Amino acid sequence: PGEEMALVEHLKGMSLATGAQKELRSLLVVLTQLGKEDIARQVQLAGDNFEVSQMAAVKLAEDTMSTDKMDENAHTLEHYTKMLRAHQPAAGETSSWRIKALSPP
């Protein structure tokens, strides 16, 4: 259990820090101001994918740690990522670094 807990804590520590969120938002704002909305959308999507993958990895590690039985279909990062996206509030409500205008409709 100690190694599993260390993994969960490590994964939690990989979340976007406040400073990184501010820098990411600043980058998105500058790209938008320079008329590079397509690049800004790609950057925002990459940040979103990172954030969701990180949260899914934490949840997967926590859930896997608490069970003796593994379901090869349910205990995958892809499954947890889809599950998180399905239950995630609108993008603008979850992270202050996102720019709503760049989010897909």
C-alpha cells in the first residue's frame, strides 16, 4: 500500500500549479491578441487534455489501489478519461486558465 499511496501522491503533484495556470492563460491571451486563435485553441486543448489525463490517472490509481480484482476494460486510463469528460462541468467552470471563446461549442 505504501508504494501505491506514493504513486497517487506523485500523480496528484503533477496537476497544473497555480503559476502554470496563470502562465498558460497569459499565453492564450497573447496568442489571441496576435490573431493566432487556431494556435491558442490547440494550446488550450493540449492543456485540457493534460489536466483531464492527470485527474483520470489519479482516480484510476486510487480505485485500483482499493480493489483486489482488476477489470481490464474498466481499469484503463482511456476509460477513466472518458468517464471524467462525461461528468465534467462546462470547461469554463473548472479551470480559470481556460478562455471560453476558444472552447468548442
